Amino acid sequence: RKEVEQDPGPFNVPEGATVAFNCTYSNSASQSFFWYRQDCRKEPKLLMSVYSSGNEDGRFTAQLNRASQYISLLIRDSKLSDSATYLCVVPSPLSGNTGKLIFGQGTTLQVKP
Amino acid sequence: DAGVIQSPRHEVTEMGQEVTLRCKPISGHDYLFWYRQTMMRGLELLIYFNNNVPIDDSGMPEDRFSAKMPNASFSTLKIQPSEPRDSAVYFCASRPGTVGYQPQHFGDGTRLSIL
């Protein structure tokens, strides 16, 4: 099993739709998680941090299910500007607090007018 | 505040040439990371530093790759000799050394093409 696994998509949705991505991780000791957003030909940028059961920021909600070892990202009322690749990121549990992160392959979202 | 600064933004060179990528982390950040991103392999960690000391270089593909961090505000990633398969986007990232898991902040990247 890969350390971090995502459905690559692409997810094609109309504006205003609600879309959810899942990400599974292999190591049950992982304590905190991140979602990064990467636009085409740009650098990854932090979207949300998830330190407990979940986090909400406007139209974006991240949820953590430790028992099943997955993290989800929900986007409500999709906008054209949400089109991007969303990277699920898990700290490497072997590295303690050294900050080594494991990046998923990313899920591509395309929001259509 | 200035973010992570990388140079050059683009580099096109012929195989066999030496390539040097540069990075200036965010001031005060104790950790610096070098990544490589390709369509096939996604984002891969090459090496990272803590307080200018290399901690883990297990991601460095081979001896042709080397990285240095002579001081807290500057790091280089060197490829010598370069090969076409080294073509990728190379990102530098930094993060604070505070307690707990902190996200990393990325530079704009260097797009490297080896002909």
C-alpha cells in the first residue's frame, strides 16, 4: 500500500456543485495532515491543515477519519477558480517533527461553466 | 514578507552541462527542502536541511546530484553532468523549526530542460 494514495481524477463538475476527494494513508501513527492546492505550472500552496477530526474554512471542509485512515476534502458551491490539483500531504511518521512530508499524487479538479 | 525565492525560473541546457539551482528560504525558517516534480513521479523529496545541516538525502537520485547550504539564507542544488531525464520542475521549500507539524512554503520553482 502506498504511504499516501489519492484518486487522480480528473473530476469534472459544473459550477455550484459539491465535490469531495478522499485520500488514504498507510501509517496509523500520523498525527496531522495538510491539503495543498497546485495550479497548473505553479508551486503547491497550503490550502488547509487538519490537526484533529477536521477543519472548515468557508466553502472548504477537511475531515479526518483515523479509524479508517483517510482524509477527505469537501468543496461546496464550486467556482471556476477552484480548478486545480489538490495534494493530500501526510508528515512522514519516521521523521518525528523534522517536517518531512509525503505528498500524494494529487487529484485534478476541473470546474466547468 | 518575501516568500521562498528560487533562481533561475527557467533553465534550458545541453546534456553534460553543469546545472546550479539556487534557493533563498524565508527568513527565520530552520528547515529547507528540495523537491523534484514530474508528471510520472509526482513530487519527490530529494534532500532536506535543518539549521544548514543535511538531514536526509535518501531521495537524491545519484551522485550526479549534490546540495549545499552554506548559510541560513542560501542553498544550491547542483547536477553534474546533467542528463535529459533530469528535466523536471525543481522546487525549494522552507518551514519554521517550531514544535509540532508545520506546513512547508514553496518557491515558484525552476523549470529545467536538458536537451
